[in-house]
Amino acid sequence: DPYPMGDVPDIYKPEAVVSTQSTGAVRLGEPTESYQERYGHYINLVDDPSRYSHIAGKQQIRIYVDGVFDMFHFGHARYIMQAKNMFPNTWVIAGVSSGETTSELKGRTVMSEEERCESVRQCRYVDEVICPAPWCLTLDFLDKHNIDFVAQGGDPYPMGDVPDIYKPIKDAGRFLPVFRTNTVSTTELISRIIAEYDEFLTRNLERGFTRHDLGINILTEKRLRVKKRVEGVQKRIHDYVADFMAYFYEPVSHRIYAYLSEGEAEEEEEEETTRKEPSNSATNSSSGPA
């Protein structure tokens, strides 16, 4: 479909000329740091595989990662990437919790169970997806799916009276800790949206969503539309004042400043002339006949 922007009906047409400004994003042809430079500390995290006797002689190691994976983001991908790079030849199995279990134990998700599974399946580091996956893992589950290790954050994961649901896996020597990405989380992303609640609602109303689609009442819809109009009027007034200042006030102020500067220069010249006159008179009087 055409992608309109401003007066251009479709920015992807050959004749469309759209000005772009650099935003710091990586562009084709620009040198970037290598994969090793950026993610080297995430590669080959298991420095001595020989200490795990249950994988002796195996050519491929099967590692299991699990989570809700709601609003799949780069923190999730980096977690799975670490699991993929634990060993030279790794098969990554991603377990995605069911919508019912997640809603009961953690809360409602933004994406449906099917959407979360498909998002994880599209990750380049995932080889296999189990959905729905159990919230609490058992050794029987690992043996059933021929899983060698579980990769997760190293901190305990309490649930109810259980201080750490991964303790049985850790005790069996089949747990591999990974680094967490503290700069992003699904909860933090949702908080951003809530913080800009009115702005996102207004944007979606302008894009054709109805108040029923957005779950708001008619009063909220009217308030948002009025607010948008008021902001539009305020912007037009601001632009008008800016144009007035640019076309009228600034040139006049420059001329006034130039006039005043010229007047100050003349005054300084007169003062300099006045200072010189007495000295000239004194010189003339002293040079008369003796």
C-alpha cells in the first residue's frame, strides 16, 4: 500500500523526494563494530564443558530457555543469544508460558499466547518452541525433551512458599546462568505507554480507531479531541508569533541597534575631539613670543 507523508502520496515511489536527517541510526555503508566486539562477552560462556559429565561425547548441546516473552524486545533476544552461544554447537529450545498460567501467576499479558509464541519463533537464535510450557520445570520434563541445560538469570526465582523454582535444576547440575539486560523490560515498556496515555490514545483515534476499540468512554474521547484542537491552535499562534518576530521585529530591532551604535560612535568621536582641543590651545599659547 502507498505510504503517504505530508504532500507526498507515497514515499516509496521513485519520483518521491523526501528529506531525511540523521538520527544516529546505523545506515548502510557505515562502518560498525563487529559482532565479536559488541557481544564477545556473551560468547562461549561455558569455559570448561568437561566438568558436566552428562554431556560427555555429545556433538550438540540442547539448552532450554523459558519465559512469558510478552512484547518481545532486545532483552529477550539477548537472553536467548547467550544460551545459543554457550557451546560451539547448541540447539536452543524456547518454552513460552500459556496465557492462562501467566494471567494467574503474573498478570494479564499484552500479546496473546499465539502472538508471543510466533514472536519467539522468529528470533534467529531459537531452533524449537514449546508452547504452552510449564511454569515450574522438573527433571522429568528435561529428560522427556532431551534437554541438557536450562539457561536463566542466576538470581533465585521465588513463587509462593518456594524460594527458588529452579533449585532442583541447579542441584542436578543442569542450570547455566545468563546475564540480564537491565535497561529494558516488558514492565518498563508498558510504564512508558501509561506515562504517555493521552498521547497514544489521541494518535490511535487519529488513525481511525474508535473509542470502543480503545476501551474509552465518549467523554474521554471528546476530551482528547478538544485537547488536540487546543494544542493545534496553540501551535498556530506560536508559529504566527515566531513568523512576526522573524519578519518584523528582528529586522527593526537590528536597524534600531545599528542606529544606536552609530550614535554612540559619533558621541565617542565628539568626546575625543573635545579632549584634544584644550591640549591644542595650551600648545598654541606656550609657543608665543617671549
